[in-house]
Amino acid sequence: MSGDSLQHLDLEQNELDDDSMACLSVGLKKFTQLVKLIICNNKNSFLGVEHLSEGLQYCTKLQELFLSADDVIQDCIPAILDIMKHCMYLKKLNRMR
């Protein structure tokens, strides 16, 4: 399977920190067909969500996003709004603890 045909990616509880999210962001540019991303219960802060939003600009078919951040949710709002702007098919956005 090529990277651009990946539709579901579950990275829950993988101890991903902000640096890991930056690396993931680079990889997400290849997953243009991604429909569902689960990235909750990791060790990222709002900075990780900002990195994630950069990579998700290319995942325009994303419909479901499950994420969490250890920092206050208000710090994530600009990045979340950026994700929503680029992922026009987004139907479900859950913030998990």
C-alpha cells in the first residue's frame, strides 16, 4: 500500500511528544487520502497540535480527528481552527483527555 492511499491512522497512546508531532506533520503531507486520525493520549502539548495542523493541510479528505493535548485547550484553538479550515469534510472532532 502506498502512503497516499492510507485512510485510517491510529497513533493513540504512543507517547508522541511535540517533536514527534513535528515529524508526523512532515509525513502527513503524503497521506492525502487520510479519512480518520486518532492521535489522543500522547505526550504532546498545544505545540504538537500546531505541528499537526501544518501536516493536515494536505489531508483535505479528513473526516474524523481524535486528539488530545496536555496543555489548556484554549491554547490549541488557533491550530484547531486551522485544521478545520483545510479539512472541509471534517465531521467529527473530538478532544480526548
